[in-house]
Amino acid sequence: MFKKNEQTETSSVRLATTEDKIGLVKGSSRSASVIGPTLVFKGELSADEDLIIEGTVEGTIAHQQKNLTVGKQGRVKAHIHAKHVRIEGAVEGDVRGDELVLLARGSNVSGNIFSPRIQMEDGATFNGKVEMGKRQPELAVAKDSAMDRSAGT
Amino acid sequence: MEPGTQAHRGDAELPCLETDEGASAAVRPSVLGPTLVLRGELSIGEDLVIQGEIHGNVVGTDTVVIKRGARVSGQISATRIQFEQGTRLDEVVLTGSIARTSGD
């Protein structure tokens, strides 16, 4: 009986430190899921929150409206869909970013990229096709005139 | 974004995605948030916190914490399994040293 209580105690302490570490890593209280480097998952994954993948994911990722990061140690064999996609690790599959896809230095992507904005850092490896869709001229003009106004004052 | 700005400007637009260079090598615990739904097989060699749904088998070498509001079905084996009141466990087989907590 005593033993069990003791165990519960130590477990809660462990939990507290674990969450502290997460707080440090994120630097904010905003909710984000983290798939750590030793985590290996095979199957279907869906989420409606920011997601950082440092581990291995194989299968399908249905992730929309939010940000997805494949970290340096992340290995993904799946099609990815999110608002912002940042890739630092390896991805095998199509990457769809509703707003932006960023391939960081050291990243390796085999697949197609679909996004209106793409950033590729020096040192990124990419093999595939890029489709940016049609440019929205109204948006570009509106932005330009706003810039002119701020420059004029 | 203006043309010619540094590539790192992309980071500024994704503040929540910042990956701490220093912490990347350190053990980063895995947290499966409340909207995360996993169907499949999962194995992990570090602490795991489950707030969302997992349907399938989980094999962990460390502590698995099942938080309030989580839904789990399948087999979970880990060195330590801790679950809060209010978790929903459907046809779950837990293997390991188990602790139940009342949460916050």
C-alpha cells in the first residue's frame, strides 16, 4: 500500500519535470504535439494542432489548418498536408502547404510540393515537382500599394 | 515577404515551430495533444504523454502518461503507466507498473 503511494508520488514528479521540459522547448503555452526522436509510428495520424515530428512516422498524416514541422531527426514516409510546413529532416511523399512550405538546410525531400509559397535554404535536397498554383494578382497589387504608402510617409 | 530578405525570415513567421538548437540533441518528451488521433502501432524509447486518441498498440520503455480526456484502445506496455481520472480506456490491456492519479 505504502509502496503504491510512493510510486504515484514519484510518477507525478516525473510528469512535472517532463512538462517543464516541454515548456522550455516550446517557449510558450501554445498547444503543440511533439513526436520525439525515439517514437516510431506506423498508421494513420490526424491532428488539429501544431505538430513537431522528430521521430519516425510511416503511413498517412491528415493534418490541416495548423503548422507542421519535421525536425532534423524526423523521418516521414507519408503525404503531408498542413498550413505551414517546415522540413528539416527527411520526407518521402508529397508535401502540401496551404500557405508555405519551407525546406531547411539539411532537409531531404523526395516527392512533390504543392504550395503558393516555397522557401528552400542552401543545403536542402529536393527531388520532385513543384506546383505553386495560380498567382492571385489582386493580392500582390494590394500588398505593393500598401508598401508604397508606408514608404511615402 | 520582401524579396532579398534572409532565408531565416521564414522562421519569424513560424514562431511556434521554433526548434531549439541546443535542446534538439537532448531528450525531448513526446506529447500527443488533445486533437491528435493515431490509428496504428507505436513504439517509443522515452516518456510519452497522451492527451488525444490512440487506437492500437503502444510499446514504451519508459513512462506512459494518459491524461484526462484521452481515449485509448489497444495494448499499452511500458515500464510505468500512469493514468488520470477521466481517461477513457476501451478494451485496454495495460502491462507495466500502473499508477492512477486524480489529475490536477
